[in-house]
Amino acid sequence: MTQFRKPTGLIGKFLAKGMAWGHRDFYKNTAKMLNLKHDDKYLEIGFGSGLFIKKYASHVSRIAGLDYSEDMVKLASNINKNIVRSGKAEFIHGDISSLPWQNDKFSIVVCIETFFFWSEPLVALKEIYRVLIPGGRLVIEMAYNKDDGLDHTKHIEKMKLNLYSANEMKEILKEAGFKSIVIDYYKGVRIPFKGYVVPRGMVVKATKKTD
Ligand SMILES: C[S@@+](CC[C@H](N)C(=O)[O-])C[C@H]1O[C@@H](n2cnc3c(N)ncnc32)[C@H](O)[C@@H]1O
């Protein structure tokens, strides 16, 4: 289970690619909220395999990614080697609690199936706010959340998950400075091999203030 939190080694690489396949419906539901533009400067936190980036790389002008698994940095850099070589993309090893970029750098930040692993969510959101340009967007996808009606006791214990309701997300995002917070849900996504369906996956969108 810790491999989901921080994929490492050969198993981690294998799992990350499998996860991208298993997460394909999560990716589709996230993509609907992104509204990517050709001049977007895109940052993804916890990119895992980097396959979501590969799929949408041509939609944006510049890409960066940060993940705290060194093996995921290697895997995503390899999977996206053409855009890394061309200078369009960079994949960095680091923790969300301290982002290695200057203020006002990105127009969009994306986090898929990773926010619920972060131990200091407010610190993380303030860091994301700092590196976003005014008016920049943040999109967070979480298949598991407190509004989905499932009993997550097992996952919370095994994966040390922090689950959130829509109201909790709104509160913490406001505290970090965000505005225009929209919570959307998607329905009925099957989790391959696990034999059940995510009844209510959550996608959160928020914007950095322009003043
Ligand atoms: C469940 S995987 C999701 C990977 C990918 N987003 C996907 O959906 O296929 C979670 C990812 O978040 C990364 N991660 C977890 N906590 C992190 C943190 N504090 N800082 C940076 N990356 C983190 C993990 O290393 C892992 O690659």
C-alpha cells in the first residue's frame, strides 16, 4: 500500500504505469476541468509515471513536474524524454511542502490522486498559491473523499490517507488565499482489479486572486 503513496524501485515503476491505466477515468474527469490553453505554464505535483503529462503536453507551452519519489522522476523523464530534451519540460525531485520555483511562475497546477497523501495540506496549498500567477488555476482530483459514501477506514489506516469533504476543501483553500472555488463530482468510475466503483470522485478547482 505504501507503493501508492511513494512508488519506488522496479515494483513502483510497474505500479505507476498500471496506475496510469487504472486512473484513466480519473484523468478524463480531471482533464474536463483544466481548460488548457496553448500559453499555459503547467505544473503537476505527484505526477507518478508522467503519462498524464505525456497525453496533454501538446496543449500547453511549458511543463514542470515535482514528485518526492526519485524513481518517478526518472520514469516520467524517460516517458517524456522528447519534451525534456527539447527544453519544454522538467521533472524535479522534491516535496510539495517547499517548491523550488520563484513566485508567480505557473498558470495552472494539477494534482491527481496525491493531495490526500500530503501531511501538511495548508503549507502545500500556500506553496502552490505562491508559484501560481495571479488568476492562475489549481485543479485537485481525489477519487476517495469524505463525500463519496464509502467506508475508507481500511485505506486510511493502510495508506495513511487524509480524506476531505467539499466543505473542508473550501475552507482550507480559502485559508491559503484561493477564490472562485468550484467542487465537481464524477460518478460510477470502476477501480480495476478492486471490484468496486468510485461512487463520487471529487475534482476541485480554485483560482489565485488577481489583486
Ligand atoms: C497515487 S500516486 C498518483 C500518480 C499520478 N498522479 C497518477 O494519478 O497516475 C501519488 C504520487 O504522488 C507523489 N507524492 C505523494 N506525496 C507527495 C509529496 N508530499 N510531495 C511530492 N509528491 C508526492 C508520489 O510519489 C506518487 O508519485
